[in-house]
Amino acid sequence: MTSRRSKAASGTLYGVGVGPGDPELVTLKAHGVLQRVPIICVPQSETSQDSYALSIVRGFLDLKRQEILRISFPTDDAQGAARAWRDGADALAVRLQQGQDAAFITEGDPMLYSTFSYVLEHIRSVYPAIPVEIIPGVSSVMAAAASSGVPLVTHGQRLAILPAVYGIDDLREAIASYDTIVLMKVNRTLLQALASLERLGLAGKGVYVRRATTDREQVVRDLNQLTEEDLDYFSLLIIRKGE
Ligand SMILES: C[S@@+](CC[C@H](N)C(=O)[O-])C[C@H]1O[C@@H](n2cnc3c(N)ncnc32)[C@H](O)[C@@H]1O
């Protein structure tokens, strides 16, 4: 006897940008998907207590009806992280192949320095039949420009976005080629970058924005005030040559 049961259609994987922090900056489209899908996939580093992206959208979810699927990843072990993304994407694929939709949430926009790209790469290469839809979000870069009132670029000016892991040589190179540089993923090397600004003749040209659009937002224009204790992962520096 042959079975007439057809294979269930795969669910859709949504890569959802949830914006920089203020829940009012979650787009209507993201909001609709987040309320509808049965699975919310949440990336979370092994060292953090909670997911920043989840804290932004928690109020939109109904956890009696929706399941949180966490992908936990190490931040100090590249191979371990690659394994975590692969395993996490495989676990997610099982659920998608059962016909359930899932939203992978990411702070800001999912296509800018986002963990979603690791999952996307694995799903695309190993499970090409799974449909994927990406919903853009308000990036922290745009939010920080708005909070500080600093236009990023105008007319024919050039913008560079870099992770703040570079030394003075890279910064000098970026400053030579671009009008505005945004340094993201702030860590201790930011203080070296700040010292470099003085040497590059750009003292007074930077603005530091922490936790933009949240109730803990802080905009620091006098960078001499910043100490290591003030540094926060959820912050960035805008360096604008022309002002
Ligand atoms: C892994 S990246 C994610 C970027 C995100 N996909 C986006 O579009 O903004 C994390 C970095 O984004 C920046 N960031 C995220 N949220 C922020 C906020 N509310 N205020 C300032 N910077 C933020 C910080 O530089 C942080 O280190």
C-alpha cells in the first residue's frame, strides 16, 4: 500500500531586526511576524544573563502560545561559536521542516554585524528548500545619529562602519578615506582609539552614544570624560571629520 500523505511544506525562517532598544522602533511588519510565529529563536552569548533583542520585544510575545528557542554561543572561542551556530541552525531547521514558522530576532538590523548571518549561511547551504524572509530593522548606527543629532553624511561624503578593534594605523587609514567613521562593538581598545583621535588632529570630532533609544541612553560629547568603567558593549562612537 502506498501512502498518499504529502510531505508538509516547510515553515518560513524570518530574520527579524528588532531595532536599537525602544520597542516603538520595532517595525509594524516585525511586530506582525513576532505575534504570529510559534517559535522565537533567540541568540544569546554564554556570558550574558539575558538577550538584549528579547528584552526589546518581550512585551509583544505571548509565551503561553509561543516558544523561545535559544541558541547559546561562546564569545571567546571561534570554533566553538561556529559549532554552536551550526547545531542551533540544525535544531531550528528540524522545526521549520515540520512546517512551523520561526523568527530569529536580532538587535538593530539583521544584515549588519548580526548573528543572524551565521544561521542564514548554514540554512541556505544545507537546507536550500527552507524559505527565508528578512525584515530590516532600525540599526543602532541610525539610532545613534538621531540621538546625538549628528548627520552621518551629506552630499557626496563617505561613510565607513567598523568594529572598534583596530589600532591607530587602521583608524588613520579610515580617517584618510572617509568623512565619517562609526566604530561599533566597543571594547577597551576604544580608549586607545580616542587617544589616537587627538594625535590625528580630530580632538572634539567624536560623539559616544550608549544604549541609544533606551531609558539608559547617554550621549557623551566630551570624550575626555570617558573611562574604562563607562564603556558599554551597547554603544558606539561616531567620528565626523568635518564638524
Ligand atoms: C553585534 S553588533 C549588532 C549591530 C546591529 N545589528 C545593528 O544594526 O545595530 C552590536 C553592536 O551594535 C551597537 N549597538 C547595538 N545597540 C546599540 C544601542 N542601542 N546604542 C548604541 N550602540 C548599539 C554596539 O556597537 C554593539 O557593540
